[in-house]
Amino acid sequence: MDWEGWQVGGAKNNMKEIRNSLKTRIQHLVVRGDTNHGGHPWFVSPRTKNFISTLFLIMYCLTSSAADIYVSLKGSDNNVGSKEKPFATLHSALRKARELRRLNDVAVKGGIRIIIENGVYKLDETIILKPEDSGTKDSPTQIISAQNAKVIFSGGLSIKGWRKVSTPIVGLPKEAIGNVWVAEAPSPAGRTLEFRQLWVNGNKATRARDRNGEIMNRILSWDFKNQTCRIPIPKNFNPKNIEGMEMVIHQWWAIANLRIKLAKVIGNAVELTFMQPESRIQSEHPWPAPWISKDGNSAFYLTNSIQFLDEQGEWFEDLRNHKIYYWAAKNEQMQNVDVVVPHLETLLKIEGTIDHPVANVSFKGISFEHSTWLRPAKQGHVPLQTGMFMLDAYKLQIAGTPDKKELENQAWVGRPPAAVEVSYATSTSFDSCKFEHLASTGLDYKKGTLNNLIRGNLFKDIGGSGILIGTFSDEAMEAHLPYNPKDQREISTNDRIENNLISNVTNEDWGTVGLGAGYVKGIKILNNEINEVSYSAISVGWGWTPTVNAMRNNVISGNKIHHYGKRMYDVAGIYTLSAQPESFITKNYIDSIYKAPYAHIPSHWFYIYTDEGTAYYTIRDNWTPAQKYLQNANGPGNIWQNNGNLVADSIKLNAGLQKKYQYLLKGKFVNKSAQPINLANQQVILELVFKSGTKPTEAVLNSFLKANQIPASSIYQWENRVVIYFATQTPAALQNKFQKQFSNAEVKLYDNMFYDFTRQRNCLLEPAKEWDHIILSANLVKDEKMQKEYLDEHATQFDKWPELSKGFCNADFQQLVIYRNGRQLMLVISIPKGANLDELNPKTTLNNPRVDEWNALMKKYQEGIEGTKKDEVWVFFKKIN
């Protein structure tokens, strides 16, 4: 049999003829019979039966397998889309697929595969998928890379023709003369292309700025009435050469990009005036705003002026003269480098309607690279939060709205563009794709999305957020109002984001996030790894309101978050807003937050941060180095259970990418700077055991504590022992200091906390504002087996002995913690300030005999420390100050 032209690939034009030919041949065989058996018209031999069965099988395969359409850089859009005659663009392949579905061609019964061959596909326009491009559950449309192919859809243009600058350039710093290269700026539509990013050999170069590296100056003042700012005079600054110059200012949890209109030298300062509309919005809105403080004003840098082009790796585009200038690094040979600038804001758009969503379309193995974003250069950029820029904003003279009595901030926001945008889509997916070298958001599922999957992708070198999903605020809706549309199909529902690596995103708009969700329902954020983020890693929620809204049933679980908060503060590994009934934050691993160099309140960072209005969340079994969490103006119904560094190590081991997706870690960004990591203040105990008669005076102790910034109220004593109970980031270093100062004492550190009861977590009750601490000590018996039994009993106490927690709650205990050093135990009981332990303690056993049983059980494991009387077990340390 001649199989030429019988392939399924390419949705062949002769597919119908093939099927009809097979059908005719089968009918002919059956009708004519087999002449070798007497020529009876209805007799069919076994051999003929087998042949007919084979033909039927071929027909089934031709009607049930996917139709393949090919795209290649070697193809032509005049071709038919077969493997031998591929299309040149995805646009034509989609049109072919759309026609096959419109005509109900049986070739697509098993689906359509658009197979993209190896190469970089430079896009002239955004690829758009419409409702007519939808597949079905049984006949999906798949857009995939060919086997072993590297497929890139790029919105970039290559810059060629670099030459060394040989003549003087007005404004160019002296140190740059002889080091700078120049090329013609592209003019793809007869107009000079404006851009804000430039990549050299895949690395983003730095747009020329007044201070190099991560260094910034601080503003001197901000005049909110006149909408001006004063700054120190920059080095070699020419106030007349400010065309296109911008100011980037660091303020709390967001930055602002402000176009400079006028610069006037006044004494030892420069007064800056800005363009509209950002000037008005920047000076009228209250949060976040420029910070003026004795501890340090807002940091800033100036950018986009040839006078700042003073070091390797910097570039500047001269729009007036249509030139690009670049100071090459030592290892870069400009005749051979690959220089790319972006010209498309959105590379791919999947756009359905509320009644006709795009459905059953998937992308696999495709890279999306080189997108632009020009709003900061056209209208400025003043974000409210998460990169959502303010269209209008101001402070209410009389605070309060119907939903929030104390609200003073009014803001209407827009949403930055994304390299890939999806709206009103069902059962779509991005699997094993890459999103790299992008100016704004990487992938954005904006509105009306249902049952979509984002899995196994790499998000890297992105100026804004890696992933956004769900409505934040419609432009016409004030941002603090709860969103709950009448048509629930608007709400992004039951989408899954799992096993993605998000690394080195938010590297231009520092106030964006690794993964951000607005008003979403039933979202699952699972087993992602997120690192090298300027602000928060995962942010879920919007609106700052406890009012029940569109959000519910959201799950954030099994994620690995580390090395975040590089530049901003008021920050967390996981951050939430507003009421989200039946939602969970569980089994995440959060560690290593950077010390942001220009934070106004350096300690205002957290591992988990449930912010305004957060309600009905269960936060459980999350591993963090310490319990540094913030619950700010929360609503009701939040449950905190078993979070911190006592959580099982299995939580740490299982968080992040599952084994199948760990190959993505090869693409992780490595921060080569020496930026330090924040260490959480850890409550510890130092015990100084003095030899008889050598204990120092209170004055000596107080003086040493003061020198080490430890409160004098931290000191307790019993006999020849002194205990100091305090919070520190460096317990071992302080232990060494104490040992050096008090060489006549044994200095013991208790930082191994193995038991932790808190009123807030275990009683679900708000704690008292101020506490008193009672400190006791005892030894465990010498039998190591019994020591293990004691520790095991405490590890399971909350589950097996819930009556104890009930007793502690009844007694108004705020916290009970137990530390261990060898056999010795330190018990700290915290009670409301001014309360009496003798009065509270009997309440633990009131109508609660199980507490007595527990106490009786524990007696066999404990004995007194050295110096106690016979039958004396727990000793009380008396507070000195």
C-alpha cells in the first residue's frame, strides 16, 4: 500500500479524500466477495476480514487522533501547515485551526496540535486567541514546542551596528569618553521606538542613573501643597539637561516613577517639579507617601539622562537624536553581542467574553520574552499596592465610608499590562513554559477565569509581578470597596497555580509581588518556589475590608519562600487582605528575608502578615524561623495553630517544587551580592551560675545590660543564679559577651524552646497588651528514656490533653514556654501585667481534673536543680527590677 500523503500531520487537505477512498474500498470488498471462494457476493474470507478490520482501524485513527499543524521559521503563511510545508506564524496556524473547527472537520475529533519548530519568533503584533479558537474537553487545542526544540515568542528588536563614540557628546561625563558605544535607535513604524529596558546577551543592562549599584540618596523635604521635592545636588548635575529625566522614590511598600518637569538649584539643594497627572496624585494621596523622619527620609534615585552614564553596564536612549548609548562591560565585544530592546507590551492575549469564554486551549514548552511597558514614561506611575497604579487618589478631609468608618484614603487604580494576558477563559493551561526578560507582569489571568492551570513554569527577570490572577479593582470602582459581582462568572474561580519557579521578579517596580491574587475563589497556590523578590512573595486578597465579598475557599499550601523583601518593607512571605471564608495557609516554608537597605522602619517585616480585614483564615503548620507574624486590624474567625520553628522538619522538606519539577531549579537566579538577611528577634534565656560570693551587684549587671541594649527589667535571680529573659537576633554572640564579662560564672544559653502555648493561638482569644513573666526552673531525671518520654508527652499534649489548654485559657495565661539545656528546664509563664499567679493558677484545675492527672504524671520526670531542698522541684526566680 502506498502511504505517501496518508499522514495525519498537518490536517491534510486530502484527509477527507483518504477517508472516502477507504470507505469505498471496504464497501467494494464486501459487495464483490472473494472470487477464490466461488465468487459469492456476500462471502468474505478470513484474510479479507482481517484486511477490512485494518482499514477500519486506520479510519478510526484518522478520525480520532489530533490534527497536527506545523509552524517553522523556514515556513510560509502560504503553505498548508503540514510538517513538510509549515506555516511561518502562529497567527496563520490558529486561523487554520479555527477553520477546521468551523467546518466541523472530522480530522479534529481528537483535538488540534499546533507544533512550533525551533527558533526565536519575532512578533510584529500581539497574538490573540478568541472564543472561536476554543477546543473542547475531548478535542482540545494544544500549542506546543516540537520535540527538543527551544521556542521563543519575542516582542523584542535586535540592535545592530554598534560603533565606538569618537566625537564629543554634549552632557556625557568625562569618565565615559572613550568607553561608550552608539547605535541607531530602531524606528519600526517610522517613529523612533521608545523603550525602558535593554538586554545584552540575556542580561538586563542598567538605565543610566545618578547613583550606581543599589546606592540611593534621601530626599530633603516634600512640599505636598506645592507638589515639589527638594533633594541634595547630584554629582555633576546640570539642571538644564533634564529632558526625559525621572525620579524613582522609595516609599513604604511601593515606589513611584515621577517625570521631572523642572529642576531649580536653591542653595545646597535642587527643587524638583513633576509632570501631571503623577504630580497631583503623588502629593494628594496619603498611602503610601514620601516619608520624612529623623531616622531617614525616603530614598530615591534619578534616571534617564546622559549626564548619569558613568559606569559599565549603563545605557541611555537619546530620543531627540535617535541614538542609543551603552558603556560595555570588559568582557563584551560589541561587534558580536546580542542586544535586544522590547517593542510590544503584550505578546499573547487569550480574550473571551463572559458568555463565550475561550476554553480548552493549552501552551506547553513555549518561552515568552521581551515585553515593554511605557506608562511610566507617558503618565508616570504612582502605585497604591501590588503595582496597581492610581488613576486618581486623595485624602478624605473627614475620614470614613459606609464600609469602613476610619478610612481616609480614596483611590481608583489601573492594572499594568502583562506579557501574557488571559480574560474569560476556562480550562486553559500553561505548562513547562518560560516567562523571561519582561518589563511588567509575566502572566496575568485577569477576570472571569475558571478551572485553569499554571504549572511547571519558570518566571525570571521580570520587572513586575511574576503571576497575577483575579480582579483587583475595576477602574471605575474605589479600591477599598468590597467586590462581589452579581454575575459570579466574573470571579476567577478554582484556578490552580502549582510547581512554578518564580525567581528574580519585581526587579523594576519594586512594589509588585512574586504571585498576586485579587478577588479570587477556590484558588489553589501549591508547591511553588519563590525567591529574589523586592517585596512580598505571595499576596492574596484586596479591598482592606472584613465585609464578606467574592473571595472564599482559597488555599496557599506547600510553597517554599525565601530571599524576599530585597528592597521594600511592610512586607511578608505570605500576605493577605480582607475576608476569605474557609481559606487556608498551611505547610509553607518561609525563611531568609533580606535586610532592605532603605526601610523606614527596619523591623517592620514578617513571615506571615494578615492585614486589614483578613477574616476566616486558618493558618496552620507553617515553618518559619520564628513567630514573627503580624495580624493587623483583622476581622473575625482567623485560627492560628502550630506555626514557627517547632513545626515538623517534614514541612520544610516537602515544601516547594515536587520532584518532577525540580529540574526548574537550574534556572534559579543567584544573587551574588552580600545583602544581609534579617534574623528574627528570638526570646531566649541566659542563666549565669556564679560561684559562691561572686555574684555582681545589680548596678554592675544593669550597666552591662544597658551597654548591650537589653532592658533592665529582664533580670531574675534565685540564690547564686541570675536569669536574663530577653529577645535577640544573636543569642550565641551575647552568650560569649556575658561569658567574657563574667568569667567567674557559668553562662548557659536556653534557646531550645520545645513547648509553646499561646492564648491567641490555643484559646483563639486576643492577648493582653502587657505581660508579666514568671520564671521557674527544674531538672529532668537522669534516665534518658524518661527524658524522651517527657518530651514526647509535651509534643502531643495539645492533641492528647486538650483539657490543659482549656485550663490555661481559663486561668488567663497569655503564654507558657519551656526551654531545655541538657537536663535543666526553664519554664516561663506569662500573665496579664499586674495579675497574681497565685490567684490565677487554681483556675487551671477548676472543674478540670485532667490537669491534676497531668501534674501527677509529670512528677516522675522532674527533680530539683542543684541547691534545692529535699522534695523541692520547681524553683521560682524573683524579678529584680
